Amino acid sequence: MRRAPLALIALPWLLAGCQMPPALAPPSHAEIVRSELRQLLASDHPSGGAVRLYSRSGRLDYRVECASGQVCRVRVSADGHVIVTPYAGH
Amino acid sequence: MLDMPCHFVMRPLFLLRATPALAAAAALILALCGGAARAAGEDTHAAVLHACPKVQQEIVDLDMLAEGLKNSGAVGMFEKLRLKSAIDELIGRFKAFHRGATQYTLAELQEQYELLMMRIAHQLQDKDLALHGQLCNAWGSIWATLQDRGRFMEKFS
């Protein structure tokens, strides 16, 4: 009895692996905000992890709670500097 | 005068057909209301970023900002790529918005824009004073272009 070539057996498996991934839904606004805040904080708080909660207390002024439990305030000063400080109000 | 409610002129459009004088008056009120809206927008910008350093050369759009980032020594190569990608994604969201997509509201897009500007400013501050100053000064004018459908489509379509 003649055996099927290995390539024929493997082909369906290979094709299954090469299928295009399903189109991802665009991220929600909250996901984008969390991602931007996370990347902004990455240099100051590399161990902070993902942003768990955030709230905006004014334009360019955020209270951010990281997965590590760190809470900080991120705001922009009058001269355009981004200032990250531990949040004092919790 | 500037605080007058501007929405009332939008309702009785049939009155515009009534008399030329009435139409002229409505046009005048609309012009004043437009000025008030612009003034309010500028005040919001001024209230937060009122002490930007003076700069020799101004940035007027996101392309110039991206070009400045590309040539800046303050940002590492991988971060440059990440920021360029983030700028392109934001422009893509604005394109979709101006073509009628409702995934994000204009207020949400403004927040996304400002967070991206914060992220870029954070990278530049204390390292590239010239580009940081340009970014600070251009914060409001870039937003004005992004939110204005006509100006945006002229630039990006």
C-alpha cells in the first residue's frame, strides 16, 4: 500500500496556521486613554504595570491608578511640561 | 454680547427667506457666534498652556511635528517608531471621523490627541528644548486643523 506523502498530510495543518487572523475591533476610547497613560508613565514608573483606573480632574490633568497600586497625578504645566507626581488625595 | 446663546439662530431658518434684512441680521449673529466660539477655544488653550517658551520657527501640523521628532536626538529609535505609529493611528481615527464614522466622538478624539501630545512632550522636555517649545506653541493650532473637516480633508485626503 502506498503511503500519502508527508507534505499532503501536513498541508491542512499548515494552511490552518497561515489563515489571516480575524479583524480586530477598534479599541474603545477608554482603552486608548489607558494605553496612552501607561506609555506616558512607563519611563517614570516602569514597574507600575497597566493602568487600572483613571479619572480626569480637568483638561490635561489625570489621576491614574496603576495595577501595582501606585496612584499618581499626571498634568501639564503652563509651559508645556508634563509633571508626574504621587497622588496626594487618596 | 459674546455670551449670547448662539443656538437660537439655527432653528428658524425659514425666517431667512422672509426679508433680506433679517437674513443679514442672522448672518451677523452667526459671525459673532463663530467669533465667540473661537475665542472660547483659544481661552481654553491659553488657560492651560499660557507660558510656552518663545520659538524661532513654528510647527503648524502633525507632519512637521513627526519630522521634528525624526530628527531629534532626544527620542530613541524605537520610541520614534512608536510615536510615529501613534500619530498615524490618530490621523486614521480623524479620517474616519470626518468621513462620518461614529466610533469616537470629537471630544474623545480631542482627549486622545491631547494625551498623545502629552506623551510626546514628556519625551522631549528637558532634552530638546526647541522642539518641546514648538510643540507647546502648536498644541492649539494643530488641534484646530484636526477638528476642522475642511482643513483636515484638504491636508490629508
